[in-house]
Amino acid sequence: MKNVEIEGKRWESGKNYVILQSIPGAGRPPIFQIPIIEMIAVNNLGIQFGKRVLFQDVNLKFTPGNCYGIIGANGAGKSTLMRILSDQLSPTHGTVTMGPGERMSVLEQDHFKFDDCTVLNTVLQGHTVLWDIMQEKDALYAKPDFSDADGIRASELEEKFAELEGWNAESDAAALLSGLGIKEERHNMLMRDLSGNEKVRVLLAKALYGNPDNLLLDEPTNDLDLETVAWLEDYLSKFENTVLVVSHDRHFLDSVCTHTLDIDYNKVTLFAGNYSFWYESSQLALRQQQQQNKKAEEKRKELLEFIQRFSANVAKSKQTTSRKKMLEKLNIEEIQPSSRRYPGIIFTPEREVGNKILEVHGLTASVDGETLFRDVNFQIEKGDKVAFLSHDPRAMTALFEIIMGNRKPDAGSYDWGQTITTAYLPLDNSAFFNTDMNLVDWLCQFSDDSSEIYLKGFLGKMLFSGEDVLKKASVLSGGEKMRCMISRMMLRNANTMVLDSPTNHLDLESIQAFNNTLQGFKGVILLSSHDHEFIQTVCNRIIELTPNGIIDKMMDYDDYITDEKVAAAKERLYAK
């Protein structure tokens, strides 16, 4: 609390208010009290690079208790907006302001910045005010000639330290690290000695530490396993301040977001509701737009019924109450069709699978003497859409590489049925793109029909148009390579899909289109993924690979992760 004298008046400022009172009457009631509204306010914001305008004239307010999911096509400016909000990039025009004394925390993207720090100290630096106090305090006490003035200053620092609950700092930081899967024995290690995956988790803990007023997270679920993502969803659902998040993980966005901020062709629009609400409502609005003969009143009734249905379906959400309030306040006119383009992913099996699909007998695989899985036995049946899980993602890649004939197992065998044709999406596709061929010629390698029109049709479905099809395969982005690989898969007309992390590098539009297609696919699917929504909506069977055996259950993913018998089996099979 501060007392500031201004023009004969005393301003007393607290966290959420300012009181104005006359100086002589310090003990008398205040003349008036002005509430301070905590928020991030964006006024007339615009950014452009050369002649390219990303967005302009953006006016927004982000308020506490809400989580804003920022979506947009690749290159639309999602990360740019986050950098402007966090003062890492200056806008072309406009301003970003926060409430007085508010603290902002940002998920670091530089994974080497804290290499010389211990893990625990890296997290503590997330609360910059507390960290500075701790550093100054330690420096004072280390002085050989500690003076009276030093003593007074130390006393002041100790008071501030106590106000910020500094005595709990290390235990709070350790709890965050443990929640994110960093074991206690690693807390005093140097950051440089951690794996890339562990560094990501520590930097996430740093961003979350100290209950910041404003939290900015750019792709926070990258490199996290499904269990850790679930922990983060739970943590953010209880977070009472302001959160802005960019993510390609739809389940994560749906679990934590109260609002969706859509960046679409230089326009930034804020919508109430999570990603699924935005997607489904925009698709409904698009269908209505195309139904020219439908009366306006009928369309309005249809939209209202949709809102009611959606509101009823958020019962499982941790933010049900706030979500429903948002939807209740929603103006029907706010629902607009999106101009977003979705790729046309279509898989048409040439023939139906027979009775024998895949039999696996006693498969074992290891890396550098470390067992990934041992003595794996299973049989794939008609209608199976199987999600493979493991604490070690290398296990799924090893299994897929073995059954696709690209790797030899340490032991065991596998046998495909005669009717089976496979389409494989590997985790590492780099070998496919070590060429200067253009995309038409590249795709021609995998097609029986070499007609340019035919091949351009497949590339067009994956949003490669005009001059794009003449790009060299070697210069494609990660997302473009994935879309080329999906085009290759479509050409095969396979009845069995083997997909290793199919959502990697894809934007939300491609993920959504891929997901929708696989839900309706008439063949067999074997996949691994970090995308909760993908697994939950596509798969009807779960096989978890462990060093000591497998768990094989005919159930959906949500039931699997809450099943007590499964939890007990996992604890036993992962035990060293």
C-alpha cells in the first residue's frame, strides 16, 4: 500500500482501489474511492512488416478470471501478438497497458537462456520482484563490512520478503516442478544438464510461478506427455487471473479457455466460448450462409438451439459456470462464418479388410540397452482404431517402424493379413524431402497416374494452389511437409492407417480436418499422439507399451485415464 501526496490530497493505493482523502483528516472517511480494474488493455494496435499488414486497429480488453485462446492460420500473427503484449516487440502503432503494479509472466522460448542456473533458481526467477529481493538480501548479508544502513535496508527487504511469502518460495517452486514431472533429485542440477524435454517443463514452471497477474503461454503443451498436459489443464482451470494462450491442442483449449481470439486475414475478433464452440458455431453460420432460401427467423432459432445444446454439453468442464455465463451473454449476431480454409482430407480404401489384419507375437525392442517394450502380443480386429501409449514416446515409433518393415525387433515377429494395404505417416519424414523436385514431381513418385491435373488435384485438396505446387520439396515448412505426406497417403487408397504423431506441425484447421476424416474412416487405424481430442474421438481401443508388458483395453481414452484398475496396472508395469 502506498500513500502519495498530490496537490494537497493524499492518494492511498491498494491492489484493487485508490482512495482520495484530505491530508489533514487522515483518520476521517475518504472523500471517494476509485476502483482499479485489473486488465490488459489494447488500444488501436497495429503491426506490419514492410508492406505486409498482420493486423491493425485492434482494440481489446483482457480481464482476470478469463482465459483467452488465440487461434489463427500459420503465419497469421499469433506469436507476434503475444510478443507485442509482453513488450518483446514494438507495434507499428497503438498501445498495450496493464493495471498499476500488475506483474506479467511469459513462457520463455529460449531454451538455453538459463543454462548456467540451477533448475530451482530458474523457476524462482519467474517472480522477478521476489527474486530481486532475494538477491539483494543475500548480497547484503555476505558483506564483510555490514553497516547500520545495510541493517536498515536488510530489515526493509525482510519485510517485503515476508509480504511476498518468500519463506515458501522454494517449496512452492518445487511443487510446480514435481507437478510438471521434474523429480526432486533434479531440482539442484544445472539447466544445461537437462534434456530438451525437461527444459521445456522447467520454463513452464517458471512462467506459472508466483501467481502472476497476467500469464502469456505460447504453445505450452509442446513436448509434454498427455498426463502432464492434464495436470496443466487442471492448474489453469483454477487460475484466477488473466491467461492468454496460443495452442494447437484442441482439448487443452477447450478445457481452459473462456474466450477465443481469432486472427483471420488481418482481422482480430474476440468470441465468447472455447475452441469447439467457435469451430462448430462458425461452421453452422457458414452452412446457414449457403442456405439462401432459409428465413432469418429460422436461422436465428437454429443458432439459439445450438447455443443451448453446447451450453448443456460443457458439464464436464472445470469452468462450466463461467463458460455458461459467457454463452448466456452471447449476442446471436456475434456468431459469424469463418473465412478459414480447411484441407480436403479424404481416405477411400480400395478394398475392405479381411478377417486377419495384424498379429504380433513376442515383440521386444530396446535403445542403447534400455528396454522400450518386452514380449508384446496382440491381435488387431476389424473395426479397431487403436491408440498406442507409453511413458517413452520412442516405444511407439519403434513398434511402428518394426511392423512397417523399417526396423528389426530384438525378438518376436509380426504378420499382416493378405487383404491389408497400409499407409504410413512416420514421425520423421525428413528422408522424403531431401530433393529439389517440385511438389507435382515429388507426388508423382507415389502415384500410378502421372497426369499433372490428377496430381495437382490432390495437392489442391491440401491447400497447395497456383505457384505453390512448383515449390521445391526441400524448402517446405514442417506443416507443408505434413500436408504433402497426407497427400501421399490419400493416393494409396489403403485400408489400414499407421500414424505416428499425426498432428505434429499441423495448424488447427488441418488437425480438425484430419480428425473429422479419421472418425469416419471405414478401415483400421493404429496411431500414437499427444493430442487428447484426437485419441478420444477417433480410437476405441488403447494399448499401452511398457518395459514390463502391455495394457490392452477396449475403451475410449477418457475412460482409460480415469480407470482405477488401469492406474494400478500402470504403476506395477512401469516400476523398475
